[in-house]
Amino acid sequence: MQSVSTNLNLQETRRHGSPDFPLEFTTDDTRDYYKNDINWHWHEEFELVYIIEGCVACHINQSVYELQPGEGIFINSSVLHRFTSEKYGIITNVIFLPAFLAAKESLIYRKYVMPLEKAEMPCIVLRKEEVWKKQMLSLLQELFSNLKTAEWNELSIRNQLSEIWLLMFLQLNSEQLAPKMVNGSAHSRKMLQAMIQYIQMHFERPITLADIAGAANISKNTALRYFQENIGISPVEYLMQYRLNNACKMLRETSEKITYIARCAGYDNVSYFNRIFKKYVGKTPSQYRAERSKE
């Protein structure tokens, strides 16, 4: 089972592409992730997503966009996001640094890349109802088809992506390109990061909602609101998900006893751990380990 590796601020830690070609093309199946959940993360790169199969919910900050096969989404730089699915979803995406399109010292970057990179707008949903979005989805399919071939041409890839970018950029108005402002939303994200950092550093021991709120020096009600506004779940729910993800990792990668893994995940009572694990993962820890050992 996979998960997105992040640091304490939820920034993805894995490099996309290489320093001399900062672009990566991937295909993800939500069934490879715990509960069909490609967990919360963000990265400096832009991301273009296309749904191949299934229905996928793309969570962007506090908004959720339901995407069907043949639809997609553009996710701006440094935007917190997550993908989930009730049954399953197969997603193709290309992730690339702004500098892939143009060097930061260039006129092209200043005129056509930076305005969108620095815009408040977090995403653009791509559906076929609008002509230009239908055209963009078609260009994305061509790009992904090219990237799937064994011998693709780097310059051709860059040219295709530049064509997609220009089509998208020319459709945006001044309101959509309004620059990010330092406001209450930014403050809530900063407080959220402090609370998430506390959870990730102390999840192995008993933690209360008051402890989590105290890490950001805010009230319990405010902590609940900031979590809901930014990632759509409560602090306690995030804590539980983080504990279970760590338990799954230990079950897959170690031969430690389940009682020990339960304690490492913050559960002193192994019976309670077993119940919670089965409720949310759909099988007991022993069953989960046995299935993963066969893969």
C-alpha cells in the first residue's frame, strides 16, 4: 500500500523529475492507497491531472471537485490537495516546476508563468462543456500518449506543455489572476501546520483536542474550524488517520508483534486498536499483514 511522503508541513518530500528535466509523468490507482485516499500534500510544482477510470474526488483546500473519466484539473503551485474515491480511480498526471516552462529571469516567465503561479486561484477544473477546456483535455491526452512511449523527445514534451499552458493562460481574466493576499486564510494554514507538526511528533502518546489546539495557542473550537476549512476533517480524525497509516507501514515493513505496533501507533489497548483498524481499514491487522506479505 502506498502513501504520499510529506514533511511536517505536508509538503511532499519526493523529487519530481530530475534537476535537468524537472517534469514527471505518473499513473496512480487509488486502490494502491489506504482507503482509496491519496493523502493531503502540496508541492512547488504545477500539476495537470486527467481521470482515466472511476470517479475521483479532488480536494483543494476546503473545496471538493468530483471528476469523471475524461475530465481533469490543473492544480496551482503550493496548493494543498488530496484525491479520494469511493470505489476506485485511475489518474494520470504530469507534475512540473514553473521553471520547466521558462527561466525565472526570462520575459516569458514574468508575462505568462509568474502571474498564474502567484495567483490566489488554487485550481482550474477541466470539463468538456467549455470549448477551450475540451481542447485542453484533448491536448493533455496527446501529451500523456507521448510520455507513455519508450523514446520520447524532451523538446517535443516541452513544446506540447507550452501549448497547453498558453491555451489555459489566455482564457484567464484579471480577477482569476489576482495575486495571493496575506489574509485570514493564510493565517489558518499556518496554524494548521503547527497543529499537524505537533500530531506527527507526538502521535505515539495520548493526545487530546486541547493538546492539539494548544500547539497553535488557539481554542479547541478554532482548531476544529481551521482543520475543517483547510482539509475537511477534524484534528482527532487526522490523528487517527496518521496513526493507522503508520501502523499499516509497520505491518508491511516489519515483523514486530501487533501489540508493539499498536503501542507505536499510540494505542495502549490492543483490542481497541484491532477494532479501530478493522473499522477503517476493512480487515484486522493480522489479515492486512498476511495479504501484504503475498504481494
